[in-house]
Amino acid sequence: MLPHSRLFPALPFTAPLNAEHIRTALSTAGQRTLAHLVCHQQLDSTNTELLRQAAAGAPSATVCLAEYQTAGRGRRGRKWVSPFGNLYLSLLWRYSLPPAALGGMSLVVGVITAEVLQALGAQHLSLKWPNDLLWQKKKLAGLLLEVSAKSSTASTLIIGIGINVLTSTIENSTIDQPWTALNQVLTEQTVDRNLLAARLLDALFLALTDYEHTGLAPFLDRWRVFDQWQGQRVQLRCGEQQIIGIHAGIANDGALRLNTANGLQQFHAGEVSLRSITTDEYHRDILIKSTNDI
Ligand code: BTN
């Protein structure tokens, strides 16, 4: 068996996660809302852990974090590479709403994460629909929301947030897209992950409570502040299908609006990904499309 120090190496730039430090850094309202918070050295996935806890009856506002995930999960069945040094946080929230009413939640959590990082000094952040958080077009954080329901009026939401904090720990990992980490964004300061977790939880508790009464509406303009894709040519992948169009912003229900060769179309979160394309790619695709249409 490996010694503890090899399994859980001391991290040079970031203090270990500490449940007590996170609790103390929460606002008074946050401390009142929080039900349980546990920091693990290692887990398969913080989301998977909360799925297990939810099935066993854990209350709303149960939180878990891990220093390291052996089976971190990303959107659309992808793996989330999870070495030491980053932030892996999940929050369980119970709603008296049907799952269909939580469609906009993915955008809400995206905007909250962006605002929290901005308040800690991160500038030039952008959100790529539905909720990838980017810095200079490189992925800084990813969000995985999982909803389940026992009845039509009771939903359980698990929010998983993965924020890249240290590039040094990710460097040798295989990640299939451009990525960055907070130590490149906040070059003047070291990142206190306990404080970051507390700020995220405080802001999420407020937003999740508000959402039950207001829905997505008050979050839309806040989301648009971080939208750098509107007006750009983009390609959307829906399973095997690829759709080219001009990004026309987000609709009031959080859907992505795309001006395509077939007119304005709307797409909902879940199975689509988005990437910007060059003018050449755009014209080539439109040309192929119109030839096929004839
Ligand atoms: C994405 O594909 O962009 C979403 C990545 C979400 C990763 C986070 S890390 C904490 C939580 N636990 C997981 O297994 N996944 C989420």
C-alpha cells in the first residue's frame, strides 16, 4: 500500500480543503441554510456520492467536496479529469417543483459561478451556452447538473462544479479541449479553495432559493453579461447532427437561438455543444446545405 503522503501529496499552492474553514467563511444566512458538508480526500465522483446520499434521504443543502476524483464525470457521459489541486464540489438541493421547471437551472449555476470568480478578481470570463465557463476561450470550469424526481412536484437537483485551479497538476493529463486554470487567470494571488467554496455556496443558496419564486427571468440579463458568442458563426452538435448558424443569443426559457439556413431555430440544454467556426467553414457548410436542399 502507498504511504499517505504519496497518495495525498502536499499541494504547494493551495491549502487543503477543510470543512470547518468553509463553514466559518459562509455568511450567517449560508451557515443557517447548510445542512451537511464533508470534504473527502478521495471519491469516485462528488456528484455520484450525492446521488447515493440523496437516495438514502439526505436533506437539501447537503454538500460534498473531494481533493481527488477517481471517476469524475462531465456532461454527455464524458470523463472529467480530476487530479489534486482543483475544486470538485457538489450540492444537493430539493425542490417542490417538477423537473421540467428546472430547465433554466443550468444557466443559473453558470452565471453564479462566473459572478463569484469575477468578484474574487477573475476578469474576461465568458459563458459558452449552456454553462461552460471560459477564460480567453479556454475552459476554466465545467458544471454537471443532474435532476431526478419521485413525484411531479418534488425534484432532487445535484449540482456538480469543477473548477481548474492549478495548471501544474493538470499538465500531464489528457484533456480533449483547450483549458486553463485559476492560477493563470489570477496571477497576483493564490487561490484559497475553502474561501472559493464558501463564496460559491453562499451565492448558490441565494440563487436556488430565489429560482423557486422567480424562475429564470432575473438571471437572463446576468447571464448575457458573460455571453461573448452572440453574433458569431457557430456549429452546434446534436448527437450525430451538426448545425451551422449565427448565434442569436438565448431565449427567455434559456434555449439557444440560432439563425440557420432554415431560419431561426431554438435548442435546449442537454445534448448540444457549441464551437466557433471560421468564415470559410461557415460558407462551405451553408453551400453544402443549400446544394442538399435542392
Ligand atoms: C463538463 O463536462 O463540463 C462538466 C464537468 C463537471 C465536473 C464536476 S467536478 C465535481 C462534480 N463531480 C463530478 O463527477 N462532476 C462534477
